[in-house]
Amino acid sequence: MNGSKTKAWIGAILVHIALLAVLFFSVRWKQVAPAAEETLAVELVSTVAAPRVVAEPAPQPAPAPAPTPAPAPEPPAPAPKPAPKPAPPKPAPPPPPPAVKAPAPPPVVKAPAPAPPPAPSPADIAREKAQNEALKRAQLAKLAADEAKQNMKLKANEEAAKKEATRKLDEARAKEIKLSQDKANKEQQTSNAAAAAAAQAAEKQAKELADRQAAERAARAATDAAKTATDAATARARAKSEGDYVGKIRAKVKGNIILAIDVAGNPEAVFEVVQLPTGEVLSVRLTKSSGNRAYDEAVERAINKSSPLPKPDQADVFQRQLSLKFRPLE
């Protein structure tokens, strides 16, 4: 861009130099031509007799007519006056002196008309044409230089406007980006705070739930332990009651066993007995034989004979179906 400015300035300087040169030669040529004409006129006049040349005065322009004033309104007619008395006659004036004639003016000699200027030579015509063309070229060059300078100025202004618009656009974008980042940061902070509060609340709820569940487990464990202990005690008590109940039944049945022969060893016979709540025996069935038929039959007869069977001390110990075991030596 600096190189273009330098070229434009050099072109403008050259154009101005050409214009000055053309003007200088044109003025010089015009001064030389009239000087030659003036010398020729003086030589022609110098050959004529020397009468006194009086130039005719230039006719003066006629004065402009004065504007005609508007007629004044006629005054009213005065009242008639009485006729004055006639004045006495005046003496006659003396006669005027005789007029003296002025001398006649000398004759006016007019200056001869100037000789017509000589026709320009072809060299003069060519020189004038060349000067006109040079002047025209110089004017065109100056117009081109001025136009180039104006274009450069317009281009510089456009570039400056573009830079300014770009700068403003960048500032607006940067401001928008900063606002977006600030908004995002604020939203992120709010979200982080909400997440932290939610996490704290969740942790608190989880701790409370864990504590509550631990307390419930401890309570259940204590309850289960107490129930287990109670159940164990109840089971033991029930087992004892059942044992006592079955023992009383076995004792009564054993007292009714009548066996004529001795049984070798101590075999076990198991019977299934179904009874009523009143202890009356409904059925007796051998589920396991002792291996001694006579002993098995003797035990079955003793069960039926023992009806009604003894009742338990506690009603809940009663069993409708009993499994009774018998051995000869027990």
C-alpha cells in the first residue's frame, strides 16, 4: 500500500510539471506574436505625414430619462379676488452686446485601421495543436491521478470501516461468549450446590435409614432371641409334657400286657394309635414289628384294653395320633 501511494504522488508531481511547462510556452508564444505586430504598425505610421492625431471622444451614453412624477391632485379653485390696480410701466432694458463667433475647431484626423494579423503558419498550428494535446493529456493524467488518489482514499476508508466493523463484531461476540460463560458458570454453581445439598440430604436419609434398620434388626434379633428362648422353653416344657403324657400311656398299656412266654432279647415294637379327645382308642396299627409275633399281639391287646387312654395334664399336648414304642425289658 505504501508503494502505491508513492507512485500516485510521483504521477501527480509529473502532471503538475507538464501543466506548468505548457502554460509557460503558451504565454511566451502569445507575447512574441503581438510584439511583432506592434513593430509593423509603428513602421507603417512612421512613413505618413505628421498631422496631429486627435482621437474621437467616445460617445457618451444618453442619460436615462427621469421618471415622470405622478400629477398632483388639482387644488380647489380659490374664491375670486378683486382685480388689482395696474402697476406703472417699467423702463425698457438696454440692448445686448454683439455675439463673438468662436474659432472653428481643427479638422480631426482619424488613425488608420490596424493591419490584420498574419495567418498562423503550419508550424504554429502544429505547435498549438501539440500544446493543446499535451495540455489535454496533462489534464487527463491529473484527473487519473486525482481519481486514483480518491479511490485510494475511498479504499482506505472502506478498509478502516471494515476493521471497525470487525472490531465491534469481535467485541460483541466476546461479550456474548463471556455472558454465556458467566451464565453457564452460575448454572453450574447452582447445580453443584443443589447436587451437594441433595447428596447431603441423601446421605442423611441413608444414615437415618441405616440407623433405623440397625435398630429394627437389633429389636428383631432381641425379639427373635426372646422368642427362641421362649420357644425353646416351651418346646422343652411341651416335650416334657408329651414325654410325661406318652409315659403315662405306655405305663398303662404295659400294665395290661399279658405274655405267657419269655421274649429273647429286648426287641422294639412300634404301634400307631388313633384316639378321641376322651382317650378312647379308635384304631391300633403295628408299624414296626419286634420280630416276635406273640409279643406284638400281646402289646396290641394291651393297648385296646387300656382304652380310654390317660389324658395329658395340658389340653394342647393332646395328640389324636400317637406313635408308641414298646420293649419287653423297659
